[in-house]
Amino acid sequence: MLSMTEQAPTVQLVIESTTAACSVALIGPDDIIVAERHEIVGRGHAERLMPMIGELLEGRRPASILVDCGPGSFTGVRVGLAAAHGLAIGWRIPLAGYSSLALLAAAATDGAELGVALEGGHGELFVQSYGGDPLAPTANLRSLAPSAAAAVIRSDLVIGSGAAALVAARGYGRALDALPRAADARLLPPELRSLPARPIYGRAPDAKPMT
């Protein structure tokens, strides 16, 4: 457990570890970025996340925690949630969650509808459409092969690590390659940054129960 010496009652710690990116941010009053760290670590979240949080906080204790619940890498989702729950219990502070797809949408849209596509397992993409002001999902989260995703995501702009595959499969549109960044959580409307802090896997587990 990190040892905190200084309380920062108006600062929120944001944890992001659901993709190849690992990032953390401190968001202050009026959604000002107090500090952030963002690295591409691949599968190194378990080794890098807690040291990164310690580097970011520098002895400060946040007033609350916001964590990405997925969808994304199974391991990345679990590492982030485990860290967030452990710190929230140790510090006795509130904990809430958000979706990785909503985070990407919030960083890229001005209210116009767009699609979000993240690489998933088994050659599939996690996809969902967003739009409006305030931002809100306009369709359900799905895990689909690129060809199937191309049939349901119709907006011109698609953002995320799976955007290029989706746009190529349907033959039109703009693909913006991007990974979630913790500091962008400040752009989420309240409804999308107050989810229960539990996993959003995006598809059924691979293992089947024994009969």
C-alpha cells in the first residue's frame, strides 16, 4: 500500500490500464489536469501501474478514484480494478468507474456521432457508437469480427486501436488510431464517470462451465 503524507481533498486519481497504454492522472477542481503519466507498456501493467501511481502522487492522497472498467485486455482490466479497489479501501475514499470506449469518444467528438473500435481477443473488435451533447452511447457495446462491425458502425469517423481494421472492412470513412488516456476522463459527462467499479468485459468468457 502506498504511504500518503499529504491529503489533497479536491483531487481525483484516474487509473487507465485496459489496453497497451498504462496511464494515470490527477484531476483537480474545474477538471484541471494537476499531473499525468502515460506510457505504452504492452502487457506490463502489473509491474508498472503502482510505481506510476506513486510517482504521480508524490505523497499526496486523493479524495476519490476513477478507474477504467473496460472493455479491453482481460488482464489489464483486472489489474486496474484491483489497484483501484485496494487503494480506495486503504484510503477510505470513494471509487467509481468509466468505460474505455466512452473515454475515447469523449476525447474525439464535438457532439457529432462517431464509432469507437478497440482490438479485442480472437480477432474481434469491441465496438460502440457515441454522440450528443452531453455525450452518451447511441448503441450497445458489442464484440464483433471486423466484417460484422462494419455493418453496425456507420458513422464516418471511427476512433481506437481497431478503427483502421473496421474502416478497411467497410471501405469508407476516417480511422483515428488512439488508445485511452487517463487525463481525458475530465471530458466525460457525470453520467459516464460514475459507473460501478466492476469489469466490463464486452463478451462472454472463453471458458465454458462443465456439465
